[in-house]
Amino acid sequence: MAMDVRERKESVEIAIEAKGGSVASVKPTRQVQTTIASKNVCVYYGDKQALFNISLEIGKCEITALIGPSGCGKSTFLRCLNRMNDVIEGCRVEGVITLDGRSIYDPKLDVVQLREQVGMVFQKPNPFPKSIYDNVAYGPRIHGLADSKDQLDQIVEDSLRRAGLFEEVKDRLHDSGTGLSGGQQQRLCIARAIAVNPEVILMDEPCSALDPIATAKIEDLMLELKENYTIVIVTHSMQQAARVSDRTGFFHIGELVEVGDTSQLFQKPKEKRTEDYIRGRFG
Amino acid sequence: MGENGNKRLLKRKRAEIRFQWIGRFAIFASGCALLILLTTILSTGTTAFFRTKMLVDVQLDKEAIGITSASREQVLQGDYYSITKQAIYNLFPAVTDRSDRRDLSSMLSSGAPDEVRDYLLENPSSLGKVASLWLTAESNLDQLHKGNIKKELDEVHRGISNRVVSWYDFLLREGRIKSFFNIGFLSSGDSRNPEQAGVWGAIVGSFYSLLVCFLISFPMGIAAAIYLEEFAPKNRITEIIEVNINNLAAVPSIIFGLLGLAILLNTFELPRSTPLVGGIVLALMTLPTIIIACRASLKAVPDSIRQGAMAMGASKTQAIFHHVLPLAMPGTLTGTIIGLAQALGETAPLLMIGMVAFIVDVPKSPMEPSASLPVQIYLWAESAERGFVEKTSAAIMVILAFLLLMNAAAVFLRTRFERRW
Ligand SMILES: Nc1ncnc2c1ncn2[C@@H]1O[C@H](COP(=O)(O)OP(=O)(O)OP(=O)(O)O)[C@@H](O)[C@H]1O
Ligand SMILES: [Mg+2]
């Protein structure tokens, strides 16, 4: 029951931080701590509004899947969570997003620190054209996480191991990361992301450039990683969302139509639009 | 209709063949032009790498030289002019007339006494003895020996009197005239005497100019390119700047020279004729080339690299310096080398800032007045002496060799480090 207390406390914090807008019913339905909470998030690209009042909570050590037709704003929402929208010219984010109760758009918060806590894996594997070792060591180096070469070696090995890549590459750590296969590159990117020991890992269609076997490996990996990390994944594959995620959110034209436990959302969607989409009637 | 179609096909085919022949002819013509250029330069220039010398027996007499010992200071003070002259008189004891003797002594280069002195410096023990030395012959004799001046020519057109030719024939028979590899051409500075003139001063001057040019234009070009490509907001002002950078690349080089003259020499009073000023002027010219090359290379680096780095928590600057710039480096360096190669051949701006002065000494720093390769070519091409003709071509060979080397480096960089995404 201690959990309950904690949850209520967080809800209150969110309620305090969300200026304006209705905050009456921010009550988590499950016995899970909230890591990221977004409240009335609106995003604009120039004059064009891409997201409308998104309020979504992401549970700790859960996999949250975001699904929806192309162009509905999944990537945009994901980029809000580690402030990668900052670098897009003309992009403006409104509303409140908190990580462990702290607003991430707080001007006092250093975005570098945020990105250390919230890692990201992209749709197309994008390893740096450097050695495998340097790819993984990059984050720890710029954040000063290792005091010695040995410690750095250890971090690199651990990260590669957790990403399920170590055995495959242990003899060629100093070969270029771009020389790996697509699936290996994506796992390298995951290893790179977890090397700084983030709380949350954001994945934007991480398997869309991969074959089914490599995809299965990444999915297994996600299920393992969820022990320690909170994962948010954008996917176009409903099967994938059903296989790996605990909760699923359905986006449609900039709105979060429905969010719920994955099994519930896929079996008994509450909204007509959700049902149409997962039955393959549009999108 | 079939008839018509056939005709059209035939016509098209003929047009195609015609065009191919035009293309082949164009390539053939430019190939011929290049071949003619290279053969002329090679055939006239190669002889400059050889120097004709004459074997004479010099009496290293203390009194005649006017020294008492063979110590370094003494040797440097001595007078070697008369003993050198005497050595050649001794070869022709029958010649006693004063004007004939003047002709005789003029068969040796005016640098010959210095060669005797240098020999004595290296061999102090030979003081008081007779030394058989190969001394550099005078330029016209040199040209005669190389066949650039024909013996069959009329005395008036030849520029060498019949007597001198007969003396030359005598010496040749005696085995006292020989060709040597002309180290001096590559190791000494300019001279009024063609047989002594070398390109080393010009090479060093050009090197210093390019060094200054590189040190200024490379960091500035990269900084400008990074700012414009990665940081600058895309608005009217950046657009105007962009257009002007491209314009700058097209400005005739002599105008940069005038700018250097007006601002660097007259306003800032930097030392005239120096590689420092030359380098600054050349840097202005090279800058746009580097900026354009660097921007193109930065643009070619995929955005996913920047995003990947920033998602790892790197700042924008870190992302650029750790990942983007290293990837853009090969392309930037290729552009830089090509820009520097252009700068190496640039003559007009250097003329404007006074690097056209006659300078014998090899510069020891970019602050000293100096020659440069293209201007050296210009100066020698203007000289009246026959001996400078081959030097001009040889200097062109030297500059072409450097250009070839630089372009090869650029091609190497491009193929070796080019990355495909
Ligand atoms: N950089 C941008 N500038 C302007 N508009 C953008 C930008 N990025 C996205 N948008 C717009 O925002 C909306 C949402 O885009 P977003 O990329 O988030 O969709 P998505 O759900 O990720 O689609 P997909 O499944 O195809 O990846 C789209 O209408 C898109 O046109
Ligand atoms: Mg997307």
C-alpha cells in the first residue's frame, strides 16, 4: 500500500504543475509507478499543430507501445520526451511533461542531463562511423561516467552484453560499427543508448529496417531490458505491439484516442476509431 | 510510314555518330595541346638540370690570394679572382693580348672564384699547392656545350666570338669541358648569371606563402562553413552572405593583390615582398574554395549522425566536432589542397604586393623578402639572356611537379577516405 501513497503524491505534483486544463482525473489505474507523465501536450510545427492535448503516463519498467497511422504524431510525441524537438526549427511544445515528477522543459534543467536519463534508438540504425568500442564508449565519455580505461572497458562490455551483441563482436571491437549487419547495428545502437544507464529508452520503429529474425532478437532484447528500463516504442506492427508491450496508446491525427493495457486495447477497444484501426479498416 | 520511320532512325543514328566524332576530336585536340606544351617544356627545360664545367689547375698561392694561413676567417677574406683568371691564362700561354685575355677569363662564370674559395675552405691543407678544379663555365659557353647555341651560326648571331669557339673546341679535345648534374639549380637562389641561378629561393618563398595561406584560410574556412551550414538561421542575411562567398570565388586575383597593396602594405605597413603578405592575399582567394568544399562535405553527412550524437546527450557543438566534422574532413581537405594548388600558381596578386623583386637570398622566415615560383618564372621569362630560357622551362617543370603532387594527394584523399552511406 506504500505504493499507493507514492502514486497519489505524484498525481498531486502533476496536478500542481499543469497550469490550467482539467486535472481532475489523473489517477493511475495500475499498481505501477509512473516514470514519465505528459499533460496536455500540444506541439506545433510553425503554425501547424501536430499534437493536440496529449496526456499520457508511462509506467516504470514497462513497455509502452505507441501505434497509429502514418503522420499521426507518434514520432513527434516521442521526440518530446527527450526534447529532440528542440533542434527542429519552428517546433514549439506546450503543456507539461515530467520525468520522475520533475518537469523536463524546466529552463533550469540541462538537456544533456535529460538525454543521459532518456536514451533514444532511431528507426534506421545510425551507428557512428567509428569502431564498435567507440560507439558504445561515446556516451560514457562525454558524460564522464568512467574514471579509468578499465572501467570504460567494463561499461562497454556490459552494455554490449545486455544488448545481446557481445558474443558476436567481442573479437572485433575495434572494427567499424558500420560494418555490422542491420540487426547488429540496431543492437549496437541499443548498447550505445544503455551505456549511459538511462532510465527510459525511446525507440522509434526500431525494427522497421530489419528482417524477421533480427526483429525477433530485438523484441527478446526489449523484454529483457524491461527488467531495468522503461521503454517507449513506436511501431507500425500491431503484432509487435501485442507481443512486447504492456500498455498501448493509439494516436490518430494528432490526438491520443485511447490508451490502455495492451490486451484490453487489442481485444476490447473502447473507441470506435481504435477498433477500426486494429481491425485494419483504415490507416 | 515505314519508309519515313527508317529515315528518321538513320538520321538519328548519323547524328549520334557525328556527335561522337566531335567529342573524339575535342579530346584529341586538347590532348595534342597538352602534349605539345609538355614536350616543349621538357625539351627546353631538361638541360637546365645540367651545368657545364671546365677543368683548370689553380695555384693556391698565399701571396696571390693575400692571406697568411688557411684559417676560416683568413680564407673568407682572400681574393680568388686573380688566381682563377691566371689558371685559365695558363691553359693558353700563347694568348697574351689584353682584350683576348679578357675574353679568355670571361669563359668562366663570375661565380668561379667563389668555387675556388669554397674548395679551399673544405681543403685547407691544399693552400700553397696546385689544385685541379672543375669550375662552372659562363652561361653562353654552357649553352654552346648543350647545343642550345649552334656553332654553325654566324658569329654575329651566335653571341660568341669565333676565337672563343676555337678555345672551347681545344678544351673539349683536352677533356677539360664536361657536363655535371646541376645541384645548384635546386639548391640556390636567383642570380643575375643564368648559370648560377636556382629555384630554391622561389620554392622556399612559395612554401612559406602557402603555409601562411593555409594557416589562415583553413581554420577560417572551416569555422565559416560550420557556422553557415550548422548554426546560422536560414534567412535573408545568410542567403546574401552565401551568394557573396560564391562571388568572392570568382573575383579576379589581381584585385586581391590590389587589396593587399592598399590595406596590408599601405595601411598596416606589413613588410613588402614577403611571403607573409603574399600568404594573406592568397588566403583571401583560397577562403571561398575551402568554405564551399567544407560546406558541401558537411551537407553530405547524414542527419542521423547528428541526431544520434545529440540523443546521446552531446551538445550541438560536440556532435559536430566529434562526429560530423571528422566525416567532412576528407572532402574539406581535398578542396583545400585544390585551393592551395591554385594559390601556388597565382602570379598577379604577388606582383601587386612586390614579390616580384630580384632576391638572391633564400628566405629564412615568412617575414623576409622572397621570390615565389610563378613570379620566378615570370622574371626569368622576361630576361634577355639566352641562359634563362632553359631555366624558365625548368622552373615550370618544378611548379608542375608540385601541382601534380598536390593533385595526386587530393585524389588519394578522396578515394581513400570517401565514405558511402
Ligand atoms: N520537422 C517537421 N516540420 C514540419 N512538420 C513536421 C515535422 N515533422 C513532422 N511534421 C508533421 O507532424 C505530423 C506528425 O508527424 P510524425 O513524424 O510525428 O508522424 P508519425 O506518426 O511518426 O508518422 P510515421 O508513422 O510515418 O513515422 C505530420 O503531419 C508531419 O507532417
Ligand atoms: Mg515516425
